[in-house]
Amino acid sequence: MKTPDFPKVIKGGNAQVKIYETPTKGYPSYTLVYYEGRQRKRESNADYDEILTRAREIVGDVETGRIQSIALSGRERESYERAMQVLSVTGQPLDVAASHYAQAYETLGGDLVIEAAKDYKRRHSGIQSKLVSEVVEEFLATREKQNRSARHLESLSSHCTRFAGSFKENISTVNASVVDLWLDKLDVSPRTRDNVLGSLSNLFEFAKSKHYLPKDHDELSRVTRLHNGEDTPVEIYTPDEMTALLKAVDAALVPFVAIGGFAGLRSSEIERLDWKDVKFDSNCIVVQKGKVKKRGKSRRVAPLLPNLKIILEKHRKASGPVWPHSHAYLHEAMRNAATRAEITLKDNALRHSFVSYRVAAIKNVPQVAYESGNSPQIIHSNYLELVIDADVQRWFAITMPQRRRATGYGKRALALQEVTPPISNHNHKT
């Protein structure tokens, strides 16, 4: 082969590079010289054919405008071409794909992108894509078919329609942080803010039941709740109001109202309570606390007083939930009962009433604190001197007054529990 004249100039359009002969210690060697922008680059190789091929690649890169790739070595070029081939099915540019991978790597704390993708696919298998507005429309229509009260429907419609007006995207993309910001911008009281959040919790639970969200979707549970009840005045029922309420409630709701008013359990505790924990022989109720129930820890014992025992005897079962229906239906049923009884439904007043009347009856603050799961300090600051002695005896003498004619809510409860999913992390108090 005829030895070329050096320097060898390789041209392509307006681009050109040069190859110089640069023998080293008696061995042949060739140096390729080109410019990347204003920076002079050099590559050396002992094989002339390889350096010539490289020179032509660089000229091609310069000519087609692929400036960034002209500094790639042969091995780097092979890697680049493989990457582009793999990405061809996505339609994503290499720099975008690299950016996404880097963000995922940082978010996951390591090279867990494939595992994360598999987990996402598993969780979202069968999930249908739905806009927030579509879910809201379907949700409200379903609630209306369930014959919910006009007040309940009006509240849901107001809250959820306003929410849909602000979120035009798929419901699966809505996260806790944006809901928090949206609630903050409503400029309403803490209680109203939490009421709106309660309606949204209903909406998202409905979306999960319809497979518009994964079953373990928990974004709404991480939204900040502001109202903690600390500034709310302690309100109690009079004996006459309690008697009227017991007359008005449906049979399924009697144990809930009675246990709240005559044993002081919290609403959430009664919703978790099983009949096997109501100890008729021992005249007590064993109160398990949430998630620790399985470990048998963090329990307290509330008294099963004579009047409460008489009321519960007509409803007792060997086992099973004392309140067997949904959380949402509970509060609807209480609102309707209060309306029929012509009394005002007071915030957490069943429990407040028990503590107030009980401490006035036995004059033993530590014992009442234990029975109710409060601290003696709370009893002293919130419950002393709320009732008069004449009402104490009347309160604990209430048994089961003659109830009004059934309204049909008790008959509907079983059907409603099948279509109304429980609402988790809902702090509404009864």
C-alpha cells in the first residue's frame, strides 16, 4: 500500500480533520487532530486504518451537527449507539432518559429503578385512568342513589365540586402536598377545613373502591388536620336530652349511644369494640387501643354500670362488632336521630357527659381518669362543676325509654355497609 502524504486531510462539507504521522521509538504511530468548538483535540493510534476510520466519523459528526459526540472514543460511540437503539422504542432523547434515571436513582437512594417500576405496575394493575371531575360526578351520583340526607349531599357536593374545579388532572396524580396547599387557600376555620378534608376522604375511598386508585393509596391520610378540639368548650347532654336521644335512635345505634354516654368510650373506641369485650359477668368493658390490640397491650377497663347493663342486655351478642356498619353511616344516623329527638348534636358530648356525671357521682378524679382514658389534669380543668347533683342520679338512672316508631334507618344499615366503605383517619367526633 502506498504511504499517504502527511498530514492527511479528511474533508466533509465545511468540516475537516488532519492525520499526522508521529512515530514513537521507531514504531509507527498516527495522531488525529481536530477541533471541538475552540478546543483542539488529539487522538493517537498505531493502526492507520483505525485512525482513518475515526477521522471520517468525526468529520461526519461535525458535518451533521452532532458536536457533543465528536469527542467519543470508539468504545464510547458503541455505548452511545446501543443506548440510542434501546431508547428507540420510547421515543425519548438520550439526555431526557438519563435525566429521568438520575432523578429516580436519587429519589430511591440507589439503582432500584426496575424494582420500583415492577412495584408500581403491581399496585396499579387494573387501575383505570379517571379525571378528578369524572370521579366526583360518579361519586355524588352514587351517594344520591343511597338516599343520603339532603344536608349530607349538599356538603359533599359543595366540597367535592370545588375540589374538582381546581384539579383538572387524573385523580391518581393528586398528592398530599397539593391538597394541603389547596385547603390552606380556602381561608376557612380549622374545623371547616377538616370537614372539607373529610369529604375528600370519602371521595378518595370511593375512587379506591372503583379501582381508580390503588387499594393502598394513602395520600389523604398524610394531609394535615388542624382542628384538635382543644379550644372547643366542653358540652354535655342533660338527662332529658339523653332520654330523648335514646328514644329517637334506631335499634342498631342504641349500644353506641349508651356506651358513649354511660361508659365514656370514644367514638373510635366504640367502632372498634367487639361484644366479647363487653364483660356482663364482670360488669366491665375492656377497651383495646387501636393497633396495639393484637399485642394485648395498652388497655383500660371501663365500668359497665347497672343502667348501661340493662340497656345492653337487649342487644348483647357473643361476639362481633358493637357497631357493625360504616363510619360514614354512623354520623349520618346520629344526625338524623338528633333531628328526630329535636336536640342539638353536640361535639363529643356523649363522652363528655359520662365523665362529667361520673366525677360528680363518685368524687374520685383518678378513678374517672383511668376509666375514661384521660389524665387527672384534664378532668380537673375540663369536667369539674359542669353538672348539678340533682342531675347525677337522674343520668345514671336512665335505662331504655319507650322508643319512637322505627324510621327505617336500621333496616337500611345492612345494605349501606356493603356500599359505604369505612373512612380511615377521620377525626370527626360524636
